[in-house]
Amino acid sequence: MTEENAIRLFKCLADKSRLQILKSLAVEDMYVELLAERLNLTPATISFHLRKLSEIDAVRSYKTQYYTMYSLRQDTFAVKILDILKEQSDEADLQARREQAYRQKVIDAFFQYGKLKSIPAQRKKERIVLEEIAKAFEPGRIYSEREVNILIADFHDDFCTIRRDMISEQLMDRDERGYWRLV
Amino acid sequence: MESEKIQTFINYLDQRTSSVQEDTLRLIADNRRDEANFEKIRTNIFQIVKTIFQASVRVSQEESERVRFLDTKLTLFQETWESHLTEAKEHGDDLKIVQEQTRLEALAEIRDTFQKIWGESL
């Protein structure tokens, strides 16, 4: 288990309700409503906790005729804590992970359900947002201005500003043939 | 001088704010921080409604006008949060589902009390 995964696992487990869910699943597989009844929480709250537990591979789900059942992932808990402590930390790797975490934070803050909520005022954040939008363009393909506008409009109405900023940030280039993605 | 009904409503909002804040502290002490954060959202709704109702005096000094003003705002909140909840369900956004449900639960409770106090005049 990587150090980052271990931190995510411990953080997620540091919650009484989630531990109670895992304890229940250690006894038998269950569905959301049954867990909600046993733990005296709403089904929505249980779903929220199960989502968090799924993200750290602590539980898995499978469908039966009537319900989506949840079960404990024994393999995740079979790892010895001592083995996690003995793992080496690589500073370059940590730096990259911090950068990735920052990027994700910016993306989560500015995008909702795939739409850009607003164009960031800070250049560093705008660059991250533009890089995310640039992923919608296939590398090596030349797009007309209209195609560029349509693709950007899927993210935000102000496609002119975004298109111009993508050129100035050297994420895209253009000539008489059209526009293409650079990175 | 505020009417008895207004005072009852404000007292209700204050009392619920305090009791939900106590629940929040209890959840934090019980190592259930995510659920405590949901309760903070609930507290926030009681506080927002109180602020709006107190600010409604700028709209009118008449109690009936103030009550109608708040009723309109509560309806607007309900429509907005219901639409956010639908959107969250469509995207399987479990965090947002709980947040919007918490807001709507608090709002339903407030509307219930509001109806009990001013029902006949709405």
C-alpha cells in the first residue's frame, strides 16, 4: 500500500459511523436500507459513507435481484500496519502527489458536473482549468473556430475568452487552417 | 414591539439553532465529523431564516407583509434545493444528496412551525 493510500485509508476510518458500517459488514453483507435501520442513520447518509469506503477499497458492491449489496474487502484489511510504516517515502513522489492534490482541489472547486462554474481570476488556477478543458481536444487534429467554440461552450458560455486564453497559455495554436492542441 | 407570534417564531429558531449546535458538538465528540458537518448545514438554515425574517422589517413594518415576504423566500429556497437534489441524484453525487436533503429537512421543519403560527393568514 502506498503512503498516500494509507493516509486516505486511516483518514476514512477515523469516523465512528464508518467503523460501525465496516463492523456490520464484517458479520454479513448488507444493503443500504438495512444498514440505515441498524445504525439509526438515514439511507442517504449511509450511501455517503459507503461511497467514501468504496473510494479507499474498503467495501465492494454487487447487485442481487432486489438490492445492491455491500461487502467488506478483506484484502484491504489484510495489510499489516507495520508493513505500511516500513515503506519508504520518496520526496519527489510526494511533491508530485501534492501538486496533483492541488490540481484536483482546483478542478473540484471550479467544475460542477463537468461544467465550469466560473473562470478563475488567479492565473495558476486558470491554467489548471484550461488544461482540463484542453483534454476535450484530440491531439493532432485541426479544428475550425466553430468546432472549438462548440467544444468550449460545453464547459462555459464565455467560449471567446477561454479560446483566447488557451492560445495565450500555449495550450492551443492556430493558423489559417484552424486550431490544434499543443499539449 | 414585536407581536407574540413573531416572538414565538424567533424563539423557536433560536432554540433549534442551539439544540442542533449541541447535536453537532456531540457528533464531533463521538468522532462523527462528517455527520457533524451536515448538522452545521442544518444550523445554518435556522440562522439564515432568522436573519431573513429580521431583515424583512426593511420591507414592511406590517406583520402580514413580513410573513408573506418570508413565505415567498422559503418557497424559493425549497424550489432551488429540490432542483439541486434532483441534479445531485442524477449525477450520483452522494455528498450533495445528503447536504440538500439536510437543507430540505430543516426547511420542512421550519415551514411546519411557520404554518402552525401563521397558517390562517397565509
